[in-house]
Amino acid sequence: MTKNRFRVGESVRYTSNTVGRPGARDGYTIVRVLPPENGEQQYRIKSASEAHERVAQESQLERRS
């Protein structure tokens, strides 16, 4: 079993690879750990300033200090 870098409830910064949908400035909270895709762990994340949740790969996230 692999150890996930982030846990549910943890605050993170999201770096979007999409030009048209930048990430929220106030950061995100990990909502759920998802199964890996293409060898990379995925997470469902949510910002208080957005109505929707996003799916992010582990390489797109960093811990907020």
C-alpha cells in the first residue's frame, strides 16, 4: 500500500495546468483521496470560493503554510 502525500482535510495550493480555469487564490482542502491514474495519485479538492470540486494530480498540489 502506497503512502499518500496529502490527507483528507489538509489545506493545499493548486497549480492548474489549464489556461482557462486558474485555481482559487484562497487555496483548497483535500476532500477525498482518489485512485491513481497513469501512475499518479489523484485527489478531489474544494475551495470555499468555488461552487464546484476539482480533481487534481499530486504533482499539481503543495502544502499551504
